[in-house]
Amino acid sequence: MKGEPQPQGEPTSWLVDLCTGAEEGRLQLVLFQVAETAMAVPVAQVEYVERMGPLTPIPGAPPFLRGVASLRGQVVPVVDLAERLGLGHRPLGPKARVLVVRVEGQTVGMAVDDVLQVLYVSEDAVQPPPPVVARVSARFLTGVAYLQGDVVLVLDLQRVLTPEEAETVRALQEG
């Protein structure tokens, strides 16, 4: 929200290397944290990553839509990924970032608590999501990765908004 503290001395953005795995059988993931849960998405789903800046709330917007932000000269709606995944609403801290993606043909930002790293994993490290996944609906997941003994939820950001929700976001942004 407007007035949230901004970290000092850090670059304001990173371009995500959009190449796929350099070797057969490897997958490149952006690893991030949402509501104390490790999550990842394939790099190919992310256009770029920005530090969270001021947001302008949109009256009448669904609860998961934090507002709009000016990112690289473009007005971008920002979805609170924790809220959207049912993990609750909370203030974003100084390490908060926006993953900028394309959903249903439009640019959308996904607010996360922190971006940890970009890494390569073996495709075998990502398993199908179990039938019952604690805290996050399996409809958002493409799999679960086991990285250095930790469980990481691998999301499909294209599934975070339904086509109807994407249209609502588009209408609010244009209106």
C-alpha cells in the first residue's frame, strides 16, 4: 500500500533470464517465499521481477487485488499471491517483490514476500502434487519439488486467476 517502507541500497529490478534449462532434463525455476511457504515458478512464466513500490488501491476490486503500480512506465494490476492462494492478507515487508507475468493476454504483477533465487533443478525433482496439499489448493500447482530436503510448491501462475477474474482485473484497470 502507499507509504510502505522501501528498502534502500538495493537494485530496483532484475531481469529474469528467460532461457530454458541449458541441459536436457533440467528446469529453471524462480524460487520465492509467500506467507512463510517456499514456492517456485518456471522462469519462462516470469517477464521480470521488480521491488515492491507504492500501490494505488482500486475501489470495488476483489480482495486479492492489492491495487495498481507503475512498473517500467506501465500501469500494472498487482495480485496479492498469499491472499489469492488462501494464505491470508498481511502487510508486505521491505523484501517484497512483484513477479510480472502475462495472464490471459494481460500484464499482471504477483506480490510475493521475497524472491530467493533462480536455480536449475532436475525435471525429476518436481513431482505431481499430492491429492491433499496443506494450505494451498492443488488447482494452482503443477507439482512439488524436493530441494535440499525442503518441500517447494511449484505454481502455474496462469492458473492463479480464472478467465473471469482476469477479465474483472482488466475491466477495473481500464475503468
